[in-house]
Amino acid sequence: MNPLTYFNKIRILPLLIVPALIVGSFAPTPAVANPGCGFSNRNLLAPVPAGYFPSGLLNLMCRSDLPAWYLLTRIRGDSDLYITEVTFQPGGQTGWHSHPGPSMITVTEGTLTVYHDDCTFETYSAGESFTDLGCGDIHNVRNETATEAKDIAVQIVPHGAIRRSEADDPKCPNVPRCP
């Protein structure tokens, strides 16, 4: 006899499904991500949405005449390149998030504080640069000053990937949530 027919005959299938639905409705839900506020992005490549690099084109190696400088980049797979200007209003923040690939960021105006999910942070002022490895590195960038701040971000991600993934708020006591 077909097991499904047997379940239908004794009407046990609904008895198995209903408790599972009830228990599932009381299961804990993950914390909601902390959305950003007071910031905006401008694509500096517009009208092109992103630069496209086929696999192998970003395999770069360069030895400079300067003995202390050496470049090695090796990316397997197609990649997209984004260049974005991010403007932060006073008190603005990106919210907790990560990226699927690395970003190179330079603060061009004001001061920004980068918080990590272990609640550590660094502060950068105009002219200073920092990197974000991506690949699950969770962070939140905030303008904690009374004046506007800006940065330029150069980002490399797998072709077609979502550039930003929202992350749960790690509830760092020194990072207020957006209103």
C-alpha cells in the first residue's frame, strides 16, 4: 500500500502538520537588522551602473621600482566594480551590514566612525582611508559630528551579486539606533 494513501485513510497527516505549524509560530525570530538613516549614495560611474571585469582581468601583479611596493591581486570569477560617493548627514549611519567583496574607502569631507560587530571602532577624518574586507565583515559607518561627512567607496563584488547584505544589530551600547 502507498504510504500516502495510508496517511489519508487514517487521517494522521493533518495531525502531524498542525502541531508543527503551531510550534513553528512560537519559534524565536532573529533580531531585526538596524536600518541606516541620514545617508545617501551617488553612483560616480553613472550612467553606467557598474564596471564589469571578466574572470582573469583582475589578476594583477606589479613590482615597482620602489622596493617596498608590490601589488598582487587575483580574482577568480567575473566581477563588478562600483564607485560610490556616500554623504552622511549629522548623526547619519549606514546601519549594520556586510558586503560580498572588498571596499576601499577614503573620507573626503568631515569625520566618520566605523563600528564593528564586536563593538570596537576606528575614526577617520578627511584624507584618511580604510578598507573593508567584505566577505561577511559586519560593520556600521556613522557620522557622529554636527557637520556633513562624505566618503568615496570603490567596491569589487562577484558579478551580479547583491552589494550589501543587512545584518542584525549586535546591540553595541555606544551605537545608537536610527530614530
